[in-house]
Amino acid sequence: MTSSSDTFPFGIADVVELLGLTVRRRLPSSLYLNCPFCGDQRGRLNVNTDKNVWRCNRCGAAGGMLALYARYNCTGNADAYREICEALGRYTPRPRVNDCIGVKPEKNVRATPQEIHQTYSLLLSMLPLTPTHKAHLLSPRRGLTEEQIARFGFKSTPPAFLCRSYAERLQRQGCTLQGVPGFYQDDAGRWTINFGSRTAGILLPAVGMDGLICGMQIRLDTPLRRRDDPPSKSGAKYIWLSSIGKPHGVTSGSPLHFVGEPFAKTVYVTEGLLKADIAHCLTGRSFVAVAGVNSLNGLESALRCMAQNGTKLVVEAYDMDKSENEYVAEAAEKVQQIAHTAGLQSTSLVWNTAYKGIDDWQLALRQEEAKEKAA
């Protein structure tokens, strides 16, 4: 029998709940989940709640509960242990044996959509856009104009030492902070924002069909990589502004982003907020952006709403690696299946594989047209 000092103050079931993973089936000593690493949607990731281990029977990814959290959040086991303990509201020296399931993490309630929009809007009005970030958005690689940058509300993340003062300013102006993703209370009970040096980058507002800002994504200056990743592997380039696991913090929820005409007959679905914004500027078409190829929560209800508004056709416009990556191809097919379930027609858009995303392709076409006119 192990002593309390030899056990984790939580179990893998807590980690699954904290990460918000989709559970397909529950058994007395195991769970079957969708795999967040290979995109499996059939519950092939098995979690053994007695042994606190997991394995995906599709892609082979496996490990203990710290590895599950660390791999999902692109961090190390030590940071994973600390962050999970914070979410559970307790901390003990890191144990050697992981056979004790602890207290469930507190589930905090999100603010209303109007409160979230008001707080984010005012925060964006306070933040600057650094010359470096502005130059990146204006560069030929992105092709945006200053007017478009201002219209979308792109800003730079603030340094951590200014976060508390921004939170105080927002409170003084009547904004709600509790329940807004990214805001939480520090050890002294003061409200602050979950920005830091490791997550510095460009803030990208996610806007719903109602025109309200419902979330904020960060295009990171330095991609987040796991410590054991090979040098050739690129890290995560985009993360959500979230305060899940923090005192009085809430998850981002990975919301959908909409840009364009809500009553458009044709709507394109692609991956990535910035990509959708740029593609809209280049084509004038309406886009729904998901955060990742498998982040499809809420897509069916959004498409049903669009169908009521007059939308007839959904065009899947995922990156062209869908032609060689079976996981992306399956996710792209899933978009069309969801469209059919919502009562809409659907098709898949393909283009020259020399250009990965629809924004890259359209930007190349625009630049080629400019060259021809100049010739």
C-alpha cells in the first residue's frame, strides 16, 4: 500500500475532464475517447482509469496522464504536473506512483456573449500593434492593408507585467472579467490576464455570426514545441487565449470564426482565423474558420443557422495537404458530411499543391495578375 506522499493528487480521469476531450464510451475502468493527436473521431483512444495510462489504437500515441496533458499543450511533464495541480486547487511534491484519483477541477461559468464581446472589444482598443507585427501583416506573405488590419482588430499581446493594470482599467470601465476566457485571479486575488513571454504574438479576434467577439487566438512569435521534439519538427503556431485551470478562469471553447456576408448563398469552411480573414479580403467570399481540422464543435448548428439565412452550398477549403495526409482528408470529408446533415449541398475545393492554403493560392493569383498588368 502506497502512502499519500507517493501518490498523485489526481487521476487520468481528471486530466481528460480538464482537457475537455470527447468521451465516446465509458466502462467501469476505462474510457474511449476521440484522439486529439491523429484526429480519430471513433473513440479509439483508450484510457485506463485504474492504471492511469492511455493509448490510441489508431496512431499508437501512448503514455501516462502527465504525457497526455503535456503532449496536448506542447509542454513538459514538470509543467504539466504543476498546471494540473493548479486546476485541482492543490499542490504536493511530485510523486513517484500515479494511482490516486483526486478532486475534480472546479467548473467556472462563462460570462454572457455580450459581456465577453464588451470586455474583449475594450481590451483590443487599449492594446497597440507593434511595428514588427504590423510589418508581418502588411508583408507580401499576408497581403493585408492597413485598413483591413484595423477593421479586423489585430493587436499585439501585452507583456505579462502589464496584464494586471489592463484588468484594473477594464474593471474601472465597467467590464466583466469573471467568466471571460483569458482572465483569472492571481495568488493575491487580483484580476489579471493570461499573457506571457512564451505566448507572445498577434491577437486574432474570433467573431461569431452575430458580430460579437467570442474568443481570441494568438499567432505565436515563437511556436510552442515539446522538449523532446526533433529540431526538424515545427511547434504549435496558434493557441487560444484561455484561463482554464486558473483561479476563476474559463476555457476558450475553441469557437468558430465567421467573416463575410451572413446571408451568402455559398460559404467556405477552412482552418485558421487569419487564413479565413485574408481569403475573405482576397475573394470577397464568406468564410467559416475552425481552429483546427478536427475542431468541428458547433459547425453543424452554425451551418443550420446559415441554411435558414439562405445559404445553399458549403465549400470545404482545407489546406492542400488533404491530398496526401489521410487524417486531414478524413476531416475534410467530415465537413461535407456535417453540411449534408445541416441540409446543405457541399463540395471540396482543390488548387495547385504548390500553395498550401487557400490564402496562399489566392494571394499568388493576385500577385500574378499584378505582374501581368505591370508588364
